[in-house]
Amino acid sequence: MCYWILGLLVSPCRKENPNVVNAFQQYKDKNFTIVGISLDKDKAKWQKAIADDHLTWAHVSDLKYWDSEIPALYGVRGIPANVLLDPNGVIIAKNITGRLTEYLEGSD
């Protein structure tokens, strides 16, 4: 499982989305899923970005932006960020943005 922590209204996050979509499409049938955790404020814009970028996995946001508990919980200091967990919930990688598919290929 990958926690994909992002702000969908932030340009670097939107630029990374095609890579994440590719990884999801390639590995979704191999015990891999993504949970998008968004650090956004505007619900309508957040939901539009999910649709526009074809992000078909589960998404959550408390719409508290950086006041959300998530950044502190996972030590996130910038976005986009990700946390990769094994099937037991153990963190096996963090901040492999731009290399998610490459990392998953190495773990096949």
C-alpha cells in the first residue's frame, strides 16, 4: 500500500500524478493499492482534480491543509510525498516520488 500525500492544487503534485497512475495501473492486481491523502482546503477543487487526473483509488482529506495531523504523523515536510507499506503495515520506503514504479519493479 502506498499513502500518496499531496496537495492536488500544487503543481509538483499534479505533475507527479501520471507516474502514480501508471504505478497503480501496473500493480493494482498484485496486492498493491494507493490511498490519496490530500492537504487541500477547497473540497470542490480537490474533487475536480481527482477526476481530471483520473485518480481512481481511495482519497481522504480533512481539508485542513498543513494543519492536518497527517504531515506530523508521517514526518512530511513537503509535498508530494509518499509512504510505502508492506502487507503488514510496516513502512518499507518513504519519499520515493518519481521512483515509485521503479521501486515496485525491484520488489517483484
